[in-house]
Amino acid sequence: MVADPLLSSGEGATPLTIARVGVLGAGTMGAGIAQVAAEAGLAVLIHDPVVGAVERAQERIAGFIGRRVEKGQLTPAEGVAALGRLATATELENLASADLVIEAAPEDLELKRGAFRRLDAAAADRLVILASNTSSLSITRIAEATRRPQRVVGMHFFNPVPVMALVEVIAGPLTDPAVSSATADLARRMGKTPVMAADTPGFIVNRVARPFYLEALRIVGEGLAGVDEVDAAMRGVGFRVGPFELIDAIGADVNLAVTESVAAAFAGEARYRPHPLQRALVEAGRLGRKTGAGFYDYAADGSPGAPWAGLRTRRAVPGARVTADQIATQIVATVVNEAASAVEAGVATPDAIDTAMRLGTNYPLGPLAWGERVGLGAVVGTLDALHAAAPDSGYRVVPLLRRLAERGGSFFEPRP
């Protein structure tokens, strides 16, 4: 890779000052990103190739800011100033006049690569950071489409952007540290908490959260408990919503797509494999709250009703149904194991992983801290029992977790 003089630390280097942000994509995520950037005092350029999309986004942003003014969260003058910082870029290439461009396009690798190729060419010799809001695609693969991969970084916001505090900052192997640092600083200016993650499948949240859904799906799929019983069990140990309520909120299609993306990146490893119930809902068009039907039926006003009566599950062996305590114990154990796997793989530090899961998924505790609270030995015991009953289902204990359990260690102790 050719050295980038604009990122060098030597004399004459251009400081990474971000005053103007470009946003590519004016959907829900793009509009949310533009809103928080404008409220943070940044000039914002928005582009979307769909005719009328930017105008609709600006109307939504104006509505959200108006409500924040009504609630006293912004003064009227601050609201007017924020809206005045929004401008439309008529062409994608116009975004390259910004100091940092955040791509919030659909999760399609070739679509993103094409956009980054054009942005990189338009930037020419200007120092422009190109950030992707991808939730699971490889930053490295996106950066390969540019001549300056050192300026490409992941900046993964969570929906709804104005409310969720977390931003995952993902550095590819060629991302310059100055770019990662400037991106994290920008997230803080926007009122967010950045966590640094390596460019690995699913990053932190979408990797570590997989078992929360997949173990719940397995329990229901095997007829060991009902959808509402699993959700109630997880709320009972402190989660704001259960896994099926959360899938309905996210969208069954989105949940399945992320699961498939992570599973493909891990070559179909058992613990990431999508569950047939995920596909069943998507094929039935029951995508969750947005379609009025998912794992639950929803009334016209959006209030949830009974679980879907047409959900096809196995008939459990008599007496095999599990209790609420068993449900919570099994799901938490698999999440702890996945978090330990992320630590072992160098995805992020234990503190970053726990922070990401608390802020990005509203977990009551970070999974690593939770594992230590209940006892790592107990977590290992649960996983060993699950593995013995289903050896091919991905319950094998991560070596780091087993070592710490055997010697009474902590994920948070200094490492050599």
C-alpha cells in the first residue's frame, strides 16, 4: 500500500478535523445519522439516489426535532439551527466535499463497493474519511474497492439512531489508526459511546447477540417451551424484551439476513446456523410489527396479541419441557460463551464487548460480567450438559472460558 502523506504524523500532515459530514442514504438509518450530526453542530450533506427520499427524510427530521423542542430537549433556536445545517447533495460525488462520509445504503456488498469506489475517485487528493454503517459486511472487502483503503472505516450506528447510544468503530487491517481515532471522536461529538472492534463477522453486537435468538429458537423449535414463555423468562432475569419480541421489533427478515451473513462468514459453523423457524416466518410474510404479524399477532394499534398459532414445532418428549430458570440459564450461558469467543478472537476488549452489549442491545449486564456474577464454572457446566445432549449443535465451551472457570480467573484481569 502506498503511504498516505495526508495521514502521516510528520511535519506538514493535515489534521483530521471534521466539520462537515456527508450521509449516503436517506432511509431510517441515514435520516437518524443526519439528525444527530446536525444537532451536534456539524454541517450535513445528504444524498439518496431515490427521487424524493432526501425530502422525505428532511421532513421526518424536522418532525423529530420539533418534538425534541416541545419536550424541552432542545431550545427553539437550537432546533432551527440544526435544521439549517442540513443540505442536499444532488449527486453522490458531491458528498466527497465533506470531511467524512457515512454510507447508510442497503446491506449489499457490491452496492457499497460501487459507492465507495465513486466516492474515493471524487475525493481525489482531499483527505476524506469513508465510513460504512454496515452491520455485518466486511470493511476490508468494502475498502478493496478504493485506492486508499487506509481511509476506510466502519461506523455502525444502532436503530433508532437518535436514541441508541452505541457506535461500533470497525478498523480493517489497512485502516489508519488516525482514521479510527477521528471516527471515534466524531461519534462522541454526536453524543454516542464508541467501542473499537476488529473487522470480523458481525463485529461485536451482531456476533455476540446471535445465541440470544438462536438458543431461544431452538428451545421453541424443539417444543420445550412456547414463544411467550421464553420471552417471559428472559424479561424475568432483567431483559427489557424477550428474543421473540425483539425479532418482531427488528423484523424477521432483517434478523434472518444478519444471521445468514454471520453464518456464511463462519463457513456455516453450527452455533451460527440459521434456524428453520426464522425462514418460516419470512416465507409466511410475518416480518414482525412492521407487517402486523410475526411471532406474535398484532392489533391495528400495534399492541401485541397471542403467539402465532401456525408456528410449527416439534412435539417434545413427555416431561421434557423446560422451566423459566432453565430457559434463562441456557440462553445466558450461550451468550457468555459467544462473548468469550469474541475476546479470544481479539474482536474487542472485554470492557468494550460488555459496553457494546449493554448499550447496543439493552442487556441488563454485559455478558462477561454476567457470567462472572453467576459463576463461570456454572456457565461451563450448563454448556457441557447441552453439548453432551446435542454434540453437533455448537455448545462446545470456548477454551478461554474453560481456562478461566478452572482457575477462578476473570475476563477483566490484565493479560500478558
